[in-house]
Amino acid sequence: MASRRDFFRGAGVAGAALAASAVSRVALAALPEPVTMDKATTQPPLAPPNGRPYNPVVTLNGWTLPWRMNQGVKEFHLVAEPVIREIAPGMKAHLWGYNGQSPGPTIEVVEGDRVRIFVTNRLPEHTTIHWHGQRIPNGMDGVGGLNQPQIPVGKTFVYEFVARRPGTFMYHPHADEMTQMAMGMMGFWVTHPRGAHPLIEAVDRDFCFLLNAFDIDPGSFTPKVNTMLEFNLWTWNSRAFPGIDSLNVRLGDKVRIRIGNLTMTNHPIHLHGHEFLVTGTDGGPTPKSTRWYEVTTDVAVGQMRQIEFLADEEGDWAFHCHKSHHTMNAMGHGVPTMIGVDHREVVKQITSLIPDYMVMGERGMADMGEMEMPLPENTLPMMTGTGPYGPVEMGGMFSVVKVRRGQRPGDYRDPGWYRQPPGTQAHEWTGPLAQPARFKSEGGQSMPASGKPAAAEVKVRKPDGHSGHH
């Protein structure tokens, strides 16, 4: 990433902390130099060097866009362009995004800030930007053809408005939306409260990420933009597990997580080991009378959810979408379920012709992760990731909240795996076992009937109204 010092030097400032008055008039008349990011790891929070103070967010597998102060206005520069995003180690995708990444960088401002965003279009087609959920002048709303002309290829447009209310928002195109959002064009926006707010409490850690999804055939690099529902890669900030970083916090921290959904379906987001409150939506902070504790909250299409909890249970806690297929990577939907089917005789005949033939799904899907089957180039395993005790058997929308007693304030580094204290971990029972209860049933192909079933009596009603027994 071009450093913040390089960013301000390009604008004519000797250092990042100097006031805007030190910027030359020539520099202020030019565009802010665009800053790009080429790393897929979570970047440290960007402490505000000027303007109103705030507690910055941490974007999961992302970063915050620096700005330039110009006569009291915060100026940002977004560049819409093709990017290459690593979905997880072993797979990269050819996407569209902003400033080198998909999603684009998070924009952080303070309630009451006047902001000016320059948007340069380096895509192969026109575009716009819609500031999802914000109160702004109609001509700044970014719907191409309705509020503004489209931004032509190679041109730069400027958006300017006041951040009127605090909250959690998004930005994305409203031009050829089906294509551009399917290609990964989106980003996060956070407006911090100007001062003490009755519904927004201070937190120790503040994370954010977007839910997005792609349909990328195994072995290929570019999403299929015409897909409506049959997506095969479910991601957080265009990353799939095990490529999603953990959320590392200190024991006793008050934690806020902001989640935005720009997929084509809802996602019940579930946190293990803790209960949380939904303290905000894209409509703003929620009234305290509407809040109740839960461990799963549904984030519908186009919605934002802001959850808060006290990290008072030490350990490695799963954090994921509770739709089971959304915690898996690329897979087909036409695979028959073969659980309980005895393949042995068939396999003997097939392997005589195809020596490498492999039976799948006879005992479930976990065996597939152990087979280490060869995959097409640039393809992720369906279930992957390894923990301290073996395969995690997850993919897609899955991560871990790591709560540690020794994690220092402001330290977001991965503390490694948690070691459970003696006597606090499930283990194998080696004592005597009771005989299991036996049940009689008619059974099926893999569970033959125990005994002969009783004859069934069927009463048949004929069309003429007469009935008989058979």
C-alpha cells in the first residue's frame, strides 16, 4: 500500500500530521493522489491525523482509505478498476473493485463532516456510485440516468455532501448493477458520532465487513455475472475460509461488529460462546427498548446489522453464517445423496475399467476432505481449514473470534490457537458402555426390516359412492 506519508507528500505536505493550511494552492487544485492496497490481510486501524477525533474501525481483510483536508473538507479519491483478489490461499479471482481491491477501502468520517469524493472510472464500461443508506442531496445519490449522467470510461466525477447522521453504510454502483456488483464492486462506509450519543456507546474494538458472493467455475478466474441464486463461493469481504482473518480481542473488551449484506440472499450470522445485542441497522442506532440478547441475527439483502457484546469468555469461538452451504466452498448441487448405499460390488466392476475411481458420499461428506483429490487449478477445496485438533471442515462464511486474557489494548495480531485448561475440553469416554436401545421398524435399503410388517388395511372409495375393503 502506498503509505499515508506518500499520500500527503503527493499532495504537497511534508508529513501526514500537518494541517491542511500547509498544502500549496497548486496541490489543492489537483485531485488527491489515489492510494491503493495490494494485501489481503487485515490492516491496522487508521487513527485520524486531523479533523474531529473518533475511534477507528478495523475492516476484516481490508483497510481504511486516507483522506486529504482541503479548507475544512475531507477529500477522498476512489478509483473504479479491474483488480485481482485472493479469495483464499490457492485461489485468485479477476474482479472489479476500487483502489486495488474488492471490496474497496472503508471510508470513515464524523457526523457533520463535509466530504468530497473524487471517483475515477478505469473500468471497461461506465459506472456510478450510490451511497447506500445516507441522507444526501438527490443529485449525489448516484443512480445513473436518474440522478446523474453515468461516469464515462476514463472520466472523473466528484460527489460532495455532509455526513448528516452517524451509522453504518455501504457504497456500490447503480450502473449495470447486476454485472458490477457480481464482479465485486462495493465498499463500507462508517459515520462516527460527533460527540456523546445516547444510543451509541464507546467500544474497545470495532470491526466491519461486507457479505458478498460469487459464481466462479472450478478452474476459472472470472465470476459468472448472470447468476441469480446459484452462487458457489460465499465470502466476507471477498474472502472465503480459511482466507478470512480471525477477529482478535482482549478478554473483557466491549466489541462491536458491523455487517453489510450485498449478496442475493439472507444470512443468519451466528456467534458462539457469547450473546449479543443488535445496536444498529442501516437506519441508524436502534432504540434501547427494541434490543434483546441473541446469538444469531439475520442480515437480509441490502441490510446492515451492528452487533455488540462483552468478550468475557476466553477461547476460540466460531463466528459464521448458519446456512450450512454458506460455510462451504465451490460445489455442485446435482450430486446424489449416497449415504448408506453399499457400493462395494459396483466399485469392483468400475475400478477394473477406471483404476482411479473413487466412491463419494457413502458415509457423509467429511471423507472427501481426507481423500485429497486433485483439484483444477485455481480451485478451493469444498471444506478446508485446519485447527489445532485437525480439519475444521468449513469454508465460505466462517471465521473465529479469538478472546485472550493477554491481548493488549489496540493489538490486533493473531494470538494463535487457544489451549483449554485441564478438565474443560470434551474427551473420549473409556468407561463401560450401556447397551443401546433397539427399535423395530420396517427399515430400508441400508437398514433392513426387523421382523415381518403387519398387513395394512386400505379402504377404497369408488366413484359411484360404494366402498369396499381390500
